[in-house]
Amino acid sequence: MKYAIFRRDSRVLVPATVETREDIAAELPRFRAIREKYGMTVPGDEEHLRALAAEGRVLLAFTPDQPLADWTCWGLD
């Protein structure tokens, strides 16, 4: 699995429960939203599903265990 997103900002520590969602067809709207958020080209649904499956992608869904005020943050003024 790829975990590059975890290295994006090490200034926040969020205690959370993680669920691995392997049904990529059901999660396609979320995969699409992630690509759109980061300005990436979004292929058509069938092509996108094929690419996700070929790469062995899954979606990791994080549910914070504590409210935002209790997260550990460094240098975020």
C-alpha cells in the first residue's frame, strides 16, 4: 500500500480509528473528490475503476477519536 499522504504534514497528530474500504466502486465518489481536490485529471468512471484496481488501491477512512480541540498540533498558529 502507498502511504505518501501521511507524510504531507507531520505537524498534526490525530488519534483515530481507521477502516480499510476495499470496495473501490462504492468509494469512487471519494476517490474522484480526492483527485479533484489536488487538481488531478479525473478519468471517466470505468477507466478510473480499472486504474484503481490495477494499482491495488483501497480507501483508508479515518474517524477521529477526539474532538479537534484535543488533537496535538505543532506550529499551526
